[in-house]
Amino acid sequence: MTSAQTDRFVHDRLPPPGQWPELRFDTPELQAIPAQVNLVQALFDQAFARGHAERPFLRSDARTLSYAQAREQVNRIANLLVREHGLVPGNRVLLRGGNSVAMALAWLAVVQAGLVVVA
């Protein structure tokens, strides 16, 4: 199995391939997904392509973020994790917090950076 993760801790601790579940991606809409894809980037790319950049994406009692605003903040957090803290794909990141917009942004940023979320 190929992986973009340079930190192999999680990958190396998977069960033997014979114990993996059978994953079937045989519906037409799933055929267009490449073998490797960053799902957070794909989420934002598809929202923008469909004209949803300014539509609400994350909402709480205190604030509402559009797809565009969320993407900007997710990019900022992901860049901080990689450039300032030196994390590499596959590193584990512990997220501890409540059910909030900030936690959702952090989760998305960790995944976008290719890191493994431990929530």
C-alpha cells in the first residue's frame, strides 16, 4: 500500500492485509476519485466549483463561517503545523476541546496537512 505519510507509525501498526475489510468503491460517483486525494482540499475545491464559496459552512451561536472563510483559516492552521512546528504527514496530533467551530477548523487543518487526528 502506498502512502504519502512519511511518519510510518500508524501505517506500520495496521493489521495484516488479510484482516482488512473489503472496501468497494464501485458506484459511478466514486470512480472519479484518484488513488490519493486530500479530502479536505477536495471538499473545499468542490464547494468553490459549485459556487458555494460564500455559503455558510460552519455555524455556532457565536459565529458563522463561509466555505471561503473556513478554507482560509484551515490553510493558516495547516501551514502553522507544517512550517512552524515541523510536523510531517503521518505525525499524530492530539486535539482536545469542545464541540466548536475552532475544533472543527483544527480537525480539518490536521487532516489537510496529512497528519493523523487523535481526538
